[in-house]
Amino acid sequence: MKECRLACELTQKEVARRLGVSQPVYNRYEKGICECTYLQLSRLCDIFDVSADYILGRQDY
């Protein structure tokens, strides 16, 4: 997720706001400490304009 966020030139705070979570919660998602919900994964795909498989590391593009 961090790679996607940086490619989109977004801060953790901006992504967290779009997801409707706090920045510390998003930080935990990015570090893999906790998992986001299916709905949040879907929103991340929209924010970063990538597939869920890409975010999950199952696809290279």
C-alpha cells in the first residue's frame, strides 16, 4: 500500500481521511499490523486506481 500511496503522491493522513479511518489505523494497515475490511480494500483500489490483487501482492500491475 505504501508504494501505491507514494506513487499517487498522497500522505497517510489523506488516504485515511478518504477511507474514513484515523491516520494511526491506516498506518497499521500499511505496516501489515492489522487488516482492512473488504469495503476499505475496495475504496483503496479506487483511491490508488489498482486492482485488489495488486494491493494484496497477487499481481504485478
